Amino acid sequence: ALVDIPLFWALLCLMFGILVLITHTCPLNSGTVLPMIICITGYGVSLVLLVYLIAFKFHRGRSNRYLWSLIFILVS
């Protein structure tokens, strides 16, 4: 978790920076900041927990590892 959460925030900041560079406007208004922060935080926490749940499920063997990777990508 010490690596996954900062990596998530770094990627999130990079995506936001690219969005600002492409559109040349900042999409943050006074009414959209709080819902965006809540959604991003909830998505990040749920994504990290999903990764750990899948890793815990397949910590011993290699059974259906690729199928769960595909499902994880589609869910994300």
C-alpha cells in the first residue's frame, strides 16, 4: 500500500495535467471540486483494495490468473 497509493496519486496528477494541457482550461469550478475529490478518493481506495483482494486470492497458485487480470482491466 505504501507504493500503490502514491503511484495512484502520481498518475492521477499526471492525467489531470494532461487534461489541462490539451483543453487549455482548468475543469475545476467551485461546485465540482468537492464531488471530484470524493469520487477520486473513493475510486482510488476501491481500486487498491481490489488489487489486494485479487492478490490474496491467487497468492499460492497460477490458476485463472490471466482471466482475473482481464476482469480487473475491464472493471477499471
